[in-house]
Amino acid sequence: MYTNPIFWAVLVFLGGIAGYYLRQTLGAKRANSIEQKIKIQTDEARSKASELVLEAQNKATALLEESKKEEREAKVQLGRLEERLLKKEEQLEQQSADLKRGEGGLHADIEKLKAVKAEIDAMKQREIQELERVADMTKDQAKQKLLKDVEEGYRQELVSVIQKMERDRRDEIEKKSVEIMTTAMQRYARSQVAEMTTSTFTLKDEDIKGKIIGREGRNIRALERATGVEFIIDETPDAIIISSFDPVRREIAKMSLEKLIKDGRIQPAKIEEKVEEAKQELSKKITEIGESAAYEAGIFDLPKEIIQLLGRLHFRSSYGQNVLLNCIEASHLASMIASELGLNVEVAKKAALLHDIGKAIDHEVQGSHVELGRKILKKYGVDDKVIQAMEAHHEEYPFASPEAYVVAAADTLSASRPGARRDSVENYVKRLEELEKIATAFPGVKTAYAISAGRELRIFVTPEKIDDFAALQMAKDIAAKIETELKYPGEIKVNVIREIRAVEYAR
């Protein structure tokens, strides 16, 4: 019976119906529970909303009462202000009325014053006319006569007063100028050493002199020819005297000797090599000297080319005074003088340092050192104020600025200091330079050196252009020209040297 499928199907059907009704019953109960909760929450929300509305009404009522109170207070204040304004207006009206009454009285007083003034002017005019009638001259004529009488009476006195003022002022200016210059010189107290024409090279060993002289004097002759100086060896123990009026040649000779002694091989070929090395090193040394001079003067913006020229001034002299030392000293003096006078210190000291820059090339290029200096400074972009200050120190150009007077004064102070310059040395150097110029003016001359204090002129010629007979004739011609153009004590030996070198290489 229980295996019948119909029975099981009916049983499943009935179970499904029972489950359906059971779910419906449970869902209804659950729904009734949710609706109840929603209703409760809704009632609570309504209650809270009523409370909030009531609270808002109370606050609105309070704000309204407060605003009404403030409005009443404002009306009271406005009433008071209106009252005060009305009182002020009444006072102003009263004052205006008083002013109008006073103005009427003032106009009347003015009219009275005008009448009195007119009467006084009339009286004055009548008095002037009466005076003119009595004096028999017009008012302008009387004025001119009075001024003329006063001028005549006090002319001499005025002239004396003016002259005394000018004299006192000049004395005061001169006193102040002397004070400034002496102060500057005292602050810059530098020793003066005049340039000589010899240098001393100290030897560690007396025996080294034999190597320097060489067999039959070939080494010393090669040295003199390569450097253009004269070596005096036997007069001073442990020392060699280098003689030449040109400081550059003396320095090259000194550096060459140092290199040869250090190398140990002293021979003509090595001498020429070391002399060339010395010439190259001297160029670097000149730059270092220029940089040191600019640093000492406190100037740090000069171009390299001007620094190089400044260093070359170390090997130039003027009347026995070293030109670079003169420039440095003038720069310090110009700086101090310009500072005392309240002028441009930078322009003054830079112009003083560069005032003789043209002397670095005046023996190579035609023209005065002032003109050459102007061209150099313009070429390398130096400030025009500096150029104007330096170009007038020999009065070749007008004094274009107060700093130009300062530079000229500083240069004069440096040159005029006792012991700074010697005319005899300058004349001696010029005579030696003239000797060399006369020789180098002849065609075929390679180099010419004035040695032995100007008693000998050593000339080296180009062998391809000058033969032996021409060399003999050249010596006579040069001697004749020296006799004609120069004045000198004693005699001058003209030594023309023609040397041929045959060089070949074995490969």
C-alpha cells in the first residue's frame, strides 16, 4: 500500500499546500511587526518635529523682540542727533549774520585806508617835486649822483678788501695743498733706488769662471753675442758683473747663466739654447710682475694685455728711476690725494698706475709715450674717465677732470723726490740707445749692442747680405756717422762681426 506512487504524490501535494499556508502565515505576522515599528518611529519623528517647530517659534519671537528694542534705541539716537544738528544750524546762521555785519564794516575801513594812502602818495609826490625844484635835478639824477659818490668814496677800500680776500684764500688753498701732499708722501714712505747699468751674479764656486770663459774665450763670446751684454769676470771674486744699459738684456743674461750653471754643460750650442729658454721664461715673469704691481696698487680689473705691458715697465727706467716703481708710487699718492679731496679714488689711482704705459713700447713704435698710452688704453676698453685723467700728466692734452690734476701732481711728487731720478744716468742711457739706433739703421745689420759703457759698439751683420769688404766699409761709415751726430767723451770702438755657419744633418 505504501508503495503506490499515487499515494506518495498525493502526500507530497498536501505537504506543499501546508507549507505554502505556513509561509503565508509567518510572512503576515512579520509584516504586521514591521508596520508596527514604522508607526512607532513615525510618531516619534512627529513629536520631535513639533518640539523643533515650537523651539524655532520661541527663538524667532525672541529675535523679533530684540530687533524691535534695537529699533527703538536707534530712533532715540536719531532724535538726539537731529536735535544737535538743528542747534548747530542755528549757530551757523547766527555766525553768518555776524560775518556779514563785520564784512560791511571792513569794506568801509578799506575805503578809508585807500583814501589815506592816496593822500600820502600825493603829499610824497609834492615833496619830491619840491626837492627836485630846490636841488635842480630829477630823482633818477640824484640817485645816480649818490651811487657815484658812494662808489668813488669806497672804490679803493673795496679793491683792498677784495685783494686781501683773494690773497688769504690763495694762502689757505696753498697751505691745504701742501698739507695734503705732505700727508700723502708721509703715508707712502718708500725707499728710492736709482736704476744702475750693471747687475751682479754671485757664484758659489770661483772655479766655475773658467767654464764660463771657455777655451780661448769662446763661451763668453757666445754669451755676449746671444744676450747683448758685457760680462766682467775677473774684477770681483765669486761674482760676475753683467753690464748693459738695457735691464731686459741683463735679466736674460742672468737667467741664462743660472740655467747653464745648473745644467753644467757650458758650450756655445747649449748657450744659445738656454738663452732662448730664458727669453721665453722672461715673458711669463713679466706677466707675474705686472700682476703683482696691479695687486699692490689695489686694481683687479685690468686686461691681460695691459698687465703684460705693465710688467715690461719693470725693465724700463726714466732718469735712473724704475718706471714701474714710479707708476706704483704715483698710484698710491694719487689715491690718497683724491681721497683727501673727495674725488673719484678708483679713477685717480688707476690712471696714475697706467700713466706711463706707453713707455713699454715707445722704443718699438713711433710716437710719444702719452699718445701711445692713450691708444693702448682705448684699444683694450679702459674707461674714458681713466684715459682723460692720465693723458694730461705732461700737459700734451688739456686737464679734462679734477682727477687729471691729481695724476699730474702724483707723478711730479714721485719724480721729484730726492734721489728718485738722476739726469746723468738718463743722458748716458740715451747716448747708448742712439749708438744702437745709428748702427741698426744701416742695411744688412742684424743686431747691434753698445757695451763697455758705450766705449764699444758691437754689430752683427747678415753674412748673405754683407761680405768681408762691405763689413770693413760699414765699420768706417758707422764710425763717421757717430762722429757727425753724437757728442761723447773719448773714443768709441766700432766692431762689425760677420759670421758664417754651415749646418748639415747626417741621417
